[in-house]
Amino acid sequence: MFCKGDRVTVTNPNPGNARFRGRTGTVADERAGVRLGVKDIDSQLAETVIGLPDFYPEELSPTT
């Protein structure tokens, strides 16, 4: 399981998040106890206007 602050890479996104495949970001929060909000993965403008993209843990892998 991932914790806030962990660096992750999107490895297996669902079709709605396919544009994030291969991008790396930081876990920012947990949503509804299941999905993880990831910051620094999109442009700062998009994250401000739209919000952080979120992913299921199985869509992510740890980054060292």
C-alpha cells in the first residue's frame, strides 16, 4: 500500500487515465479509502483548475 509522500509511476492506468501512463508523481491524499490522489503528474494549471488525478493502487508502482 502507498502512503502520502510516496513517489509513484503510473504503470497500468484505466482508459480514462491512459494519458498519464509512464508519468511519475507523489501521492498527495487518499480518496474514499480506495483511490490515491497524485500530485506533480500533470501541469500545475491543470492540477489547480481540475484537481489532482486519482488512481487505484494497482494502477501504480513505486518509484525509487
